[in-house]
Amino acid sequence: MRPPQNSALVLAAALVMNFVGPSTFNVLPLLATGAAQTLGFSNSQIGVMSFAISVCSGTSAFFAGMWVRSVRWPYAAAFGLAGMLVAYSLAMVMHSYWAFVLLQGAAGFFGSAVLCLALTILSDRADSARSFGIAFALQTAYQVAAFLAGPTLLRIAGLNGVLAMLAASSGLALLLAPLLPAHGRTVTVTHSPAALLKPAILIALIGCGTFFVNAGAYWTYIELMGEAHGITSRVVANCVALGVSAGILGGILAGILGDRFGKLWPLGFATLLTIAAALLLNGAFGVGAFMSSVLLYYFAWNYSVAYQLSIINAVDSTGRGVAISGAFGYLGASGGAALAALFVTPDDYSAILWLAPIAACLSMVLFVFSSAVQRRAAVPLQA
């Protein structure tokens, strides 16, 4: 007999799928380094590979909203994880440029489907902010572990060492697929695409995408900003690695607090931290200010997204909003990086200092507006 949906086994399976699914995107710097060192890819070729992974991941997240409540979850998990395993395994032997790029895009597509399914499973649990917080803490911990192991794997086995790590994690996660229930909670609307266009859910999804405009700008240029202010590349890399690790604490805090202070107040706190992180880089700054900025920023990132998804889940009657939010996130991140590129120069990255806070604040306003619209519709949302 299949275990109940709220069992510890199902939670464990969803948490593992949550960090294995997005691993292609999350370890992209390792894949880029390996492709350059082992396969001799140029910067432009690596850029195309990154674009393929992002587009395929975002497309998969968009389509996940159509199937995540109608397909049997064990089959969907097995299909996605098996697709990742096959893509990574083939990439270990198919090293021609276009074949490799297409395989990484495929891995991103299947992995995004796994992530969307995992987040949907977590959204069905009581006090979903706790589940999302723990999930993002584990996702970040996996990312940090991969970055720590990556240089050794590249030195010993080249690019195939990294691909073997990704294939192994996908294969092990595949063993957990049978633990999942056939379906989740009963939802009001299952198949109607128009249901996702209702004001409250649409505004919340746009709010999520707007937040990732801020993330795309900051994440893309933070290392270059540090180096432009005279900090060595090694120190910059160490600060960013430490900052990413702080994201674990942000997720853990959300996991501990849950809805104790509602959903909007924690989101507002994360927005203030994001603004503070940008202000620390205003004008001339040194290593201390740079490290403080990245620590605050990545802590706030994970803390914020846990509550964003919780709000999306609360205003969504279809049960599919959390799954499709990834598409808005990828679109927002790409837009943020592109928008910042219009304003930054090698000597002036000050545009990031106003673009990131404005996007974060606008995102907060949209989530408040979404919550207000939902309250007017007489569906309670704790604020």
C-alpha cells in the first residue's frame, strides 16, 4: 500500500527531488568550466549552452502547470529523473558541440519538471512556508557541496566527473519515485488554463517573476562588481561562496518560523535585507562591505522565495501555481540580466544598486496586492 501523502517518506522523497531536479542549472558554472577545459568550448558556445538550459528549464516549468495535477506522480517523477539520467549518461560519451548542448538542454527540461513536481508535493503540506524553507536550504546545501567537490572532480576526471556526479544523484533519486502518492490534494479547478489568469494568482506570479529580475541582475554582475572595486577574483569567489552558504540559513529560518508571523511580514523583512545588501555597495567599498552584502542578499533570497511560493499557493485554487512559478522565475532572471546589461559598463555597475532594490520592492507590492485581491474574494490569507 502506498504511504500517505503527509508521511515522512513522501516528504523526504520530495525534498531530494527538490535539489536534484534543478542541479543542471544550479551547477552551471561547473559545467561551463568543464566544457571549456575538457571540450574546448569558447565563451560564446558556453553562452549558448547556458541559454539552452535556461530556456528548456523555463519551458518545462510552464508546461508543468498543465500536467502536475492530472498525471500520476510516481510515473511523472520516474520519467523526469530517468530523462535526467539518460541525458547525463549520453553527455559523457557525446562531446560534439550541438549534441552536448542539446543534452544539457534536455537535462534542464527533465530536471525542471522534477522540481515543479517536488514543489507541488510540498505545497500540499500544512504551513507550506516551512516545507519550502527547508527545501531551499537543502537545495542550497547541495549546490555548495557540488561546488566544493567540483574542482576535484574536474581535476581527476574532467567534465565527465561532474556529469557522473549529476547522473548518480539522478539515479539515486529515481529509487524514491515509488514512494510518492498517485495524486495530491483535491483542487477546485484542474484542467482550465483560464483559472491561472484569475487576478490574485496572476499578480502573485508576476510578483515572483519581478523578484527574479532583481536576482538575475545581482547574480549576474556581483562578482564583476567586486573585481571592479579592486577586490581580487579569488577573494570575490570566496565571498560569493560564503554568501551562497548563507542562503541555507535563510531557508532554515523560514522552515522554523513558517507562518508564525504571517506571510507578508517575512516577505517585507526579506525586501529590507535586499535593499540593505544593495546599499552596502554604494560608492567605494572594501572586502567587508562586499562580504556583508552577499551574505545579506543570499540569506534574503531563500527566505523570501519560501514565502513567495507560500503566498502563490494560498491564492491559487488550481494547485498548479507553484509549479508554473518556475517559468516566471526563469523569465524574470533572464530579463533582469538583460536589463542590467543595458546600463552597466566595465567601470560602472551602479545600475545594479537601483535595479535590484526597485525590482524587489515592486515584487513586494505585487504580493501585497495579490493578497488584498484574494481577501476581497473572501478567501482567507494570513497577512
